[in-house]
Amino acid sequence: MRVAYVLHTCLALAVSVHAHHEGDGHHHAAPQFKPTSVKGAFVEQFTDDWESRWTPSSAKKLDATNIQDEELLRYKGKWAVESPAVVSIEGDKGLVAKDAAAHHAISAKFATPIDPAGKPLVIQYEVKTQNGLDCGGAYMKLLTYDEKFTPENFSDKTPYTIMFGPDRCAGNDKVHFIFRHQNPKTDEWEEKHLKSPLAGVKDKKTNLYTLIVHPDNKFEIRINNEKKKKTGSLLEDFSPAVNPPKEIDDPEDKKPADWEDRPTIADPDATKPADWDENAPMYIPDEDAKQPADWLADEPSTIPDPEAKKPEDWDDEEDGAWQAPTVPNPKCAKASGCGKWTRPTKKNPAYKGIWKAPMVKNPAYKGDWAPRRIANPNYFEDKAPANFNKIGAIGFEIWTMQDQILFDNIYIGHSIKEAEALAQESWAVKHKIESHIEEAEKPKHAPAESTKEGVAQIIDQIKSEVLTFINRAKESPVDAVKELPHVAGPLAALVAIPVLVALLLGGGSSAPAPKKKGGAKKVVESTPVVKEKVVMKNGKLEEEVEVSEEEEVVEEVETDGVKAQRRRARAKDEDDE
């Protein structure tokens, strides 16, 4: 009776917790978009006047010499400013790459060029890969200032100062940070790539990418506002290095023909011993071996299959004489072997192999040769590569196999606090709401046909989990709590887990079992098994208890007096309940 009461109460409590949890899945009204008050050198939220700033390219990709069809090289991927498929902020829109398997290019000129010299440079934007990103780019380019630049001609060959953002394809997954640096001696430009880039975020939620470059050449990359996700130095963490080495190998210096760089050589004075036989075999027949007594020399190792039958459609004239397929000879399995016995081999003690002279120190050894070092005629030292050239525009020049890539809330400026403030207004709100929606939309159990059936399904599920917990607790209470914490929580709120387990294992009786005496006998009594039915009425939890089925309980008794005493104790327990 007590077991039933405990289980029944646990079920009621679990249903209450379950109902409360399910109630958390409702959707709150989405907040309304409000243009930010954050002021940076360039801030873009893709409001209704976006087309006055952004221009799609009508050029074609130039860095694709292996593609003959020029139409495939054109930036014909369409762009649109629209709300995301899953709206988290009403009225908030972003720039969307609309076509899959297409080249996209679009840019916006700055009203005033941005000069990063001597100031922090902060680049931040949101990316939402609504259909995933299996193969494609979602990075931005900050274009080097050129008064002759026209957005209509923006292409992969347009000079840029910084390229930043996620890119993924064919196992290559990275967040690019590339900057272009000009050699002050040759005036040539060279791309500097971050040696160990981060991997991008793979989910379909709005993700925030932030790059901060300080005047002291230190940089920091944040993903989803995680500070110091990646830090380093422009002078130490890029390849090729910003500054060339002071010294280089002399290209005119050649290794002398007589230079000995072998530390050891074969002893020139050594000779092969006269008794050295290079032709001796490695293995020879074992002359001590004898044929096993049970070896069946006259038995073949295989025989025609006695159960095989000639196919009915076999034609001897066309197919030839039919022969049964062979099978292993069963007689051989009972003996050491069948057929002709061959003497086994053993390693030849006289075998020495090919003779080689022993190695000795090379008296002419001079060490490893290396060309002499000379001053690098192209050496220079740029102590401030963070003083990037002026930036005149921003552009997205990407190729992707997925469509619906959305960009939003771009910040380019010199204030980390401003970028963080914009992130709190936009990304932080979206991330929280999108995470909530994602959790709510995870696959649930199929809805019941009626409220009654739905409640019944919940009850069955909870009852199954509680019984599973009980059975597991009989083996290991600690493991039961670890494996089913959502069940252990409500149970722990009712009673301490060890007490509950003791009640369950003890069959509902808290009285100690009487000691055995001589002449004890087994008596079988019938105890009713209590089944619980839990129902919902007017949104409230109510319980009904009904008795069904009979279960046999075996007890040890010694005397009529002890038996009567135990019955009185049981009756008192039932009255207390």
C-alpha cells in the first residue's frame, strides 16, 4: 500500500513538473525593430533606403582561368533586403544572397574614407546561414580607398585592405582574417593570412563575427561576443611574415664538389670472410621431422560433393561432361593431414645473407654544408602594419552553393564599446529568441487526437520513466540519479532517495522482519496490487485509486502469536495512510 502511495504521489508531482515545462514552450511577442543610435564610421542595418548605399556588381569574376563559360563567371547572383525566414525582431531586415551555385558581388562606398592609422579598427557584422553553409563564403571585404572605384565594376581583383569572415567547403572550414601589405621597397602588395584561423559556427542562427585590430599590432577575434576567442599579433601570427629576414642564404654560394657530409662510410679495408656463403638459403628442410602416424597419404584433400546433383538443364554436348563440385575431404579433418607429405622447413643456421663492409667514421667528414649568409638586400622593417591604408568601401564578393545567406548590423569604426552596444541591441536579442524558438521546435511526441488521449500519453510516459528509475535505483541509486535527473528531481522533492529506495525494496513495510526460529514454515498470503489512474479535470490534477489483480507475497512466520502481531502492525500502517 505504501509503495502505491509513494509511486502515485511521485507521478502527480512529475506530471505537474512536466506540465510546467511544456508550458514554457509558448512564443512571446517579437520585439519591434528600432534603428540604432550607435554612431560608427560606417553602420548598416539595411533600412528602407539601403539601395542608396549599396550597388550590385555587373562585372565578372576574373580569377577563374579554368572556366571557359564566361556566363558562369558573371556576378549574376541576386541580392535582396528582407526579413529572415524565422523572425525574431519584427521589422528587422538584412541583406540576403538569393541564389545558390552563383557568384554574388555587392558593395557600398563610404561617404568619407576610413583611416585606421593610429586608432583601433573594429569590424563587426552578423551572418545568418538560413539554409546552412556546406560550401561557400560569407566573408566581407574592406576595399582599399581608390577615388576611381565604381561599385558596378567590383570583382575579385578589386584591391582590398582586410578580408574577414567565415568560409567553408570540402573540409576547409575557417574564419578568414587576411590583410594586404605593401612592400615599401618594391611597392608590391602581398596577402598576409592568419596561420591558425578559427572555425566558423555551423548552425542556422544569427552569429556575430567581430575583429579588433589595435594600434600596437595586436588583434582579437570574437565569435558571438566571446572575448579573446582568438588573439595574436600582426607581426607574429601571419604567413608570409610582414617583415622579411635580415639575412638570407647567398644564392651564389654553391656546395664544393669534394665536400664530405657523410659522418660514416663503409670500411675500405674490410674484406669478406672466406667462409661467408652469400648463396646459402634462409630456410632448409627440417631433416628431423617425421611424417605423423595418422597422416592419410592415400586420401585426397578434396573430394566431389556427394550431395551435389547434376542440374536438370545440363546438356553434356553443349556444356561438357558434368562434374560435381569439390568439398574438403571429411577424413582429413580427423587426421593430421592428407595427400603427399612434405617435410617442413626451418631456419638455416648457416645463413648469413649478403656481406656488407662495417661502417667506420669518415675521416674526411666536414659536417652538413650550408650556404653562407648575407644581408638581405630586400630587408625592411615595418613596425606598424596596423596602420592600414585608407578604406574606401565595403563589399561582399562570394560564391556559394547555398542561398539565403543573410548579412546584417554591420559596424566599422574605432570604438569597441560602440560595437558591443550594437551587439546588445541586435545580436544578443536575436540569439536569445532564436535559441528559444529552436528549442521549442525540436521534435516532440506526436500530438494526441484528444485532450484525454494527450494526458494519457503523458501519464504513460511519466509512469514508464518513474518505473525505469525505480528498477535502476534497485541496482544503483547513484547511477539512477545520473541517468534520469528529471525523474530524480521530483522524487527528491517528495522523499530522500535512499528512503524511497528502501521503501520500494522493502515491499512497503518499515517493520523489521522477525528472526527465524526452529519449525518456521512458509505461508502464502494474497495482497492486492494497487494501480493508480491520474486524470485532469478543469485544468487541475486529480487522482483516483482503484484496486485490481492479486499478487502473491511470501512471508516467514513462526507462531500464531507472531503472525497476529504482524497483522496488527500492517493494519495500523494502513490506518495511518
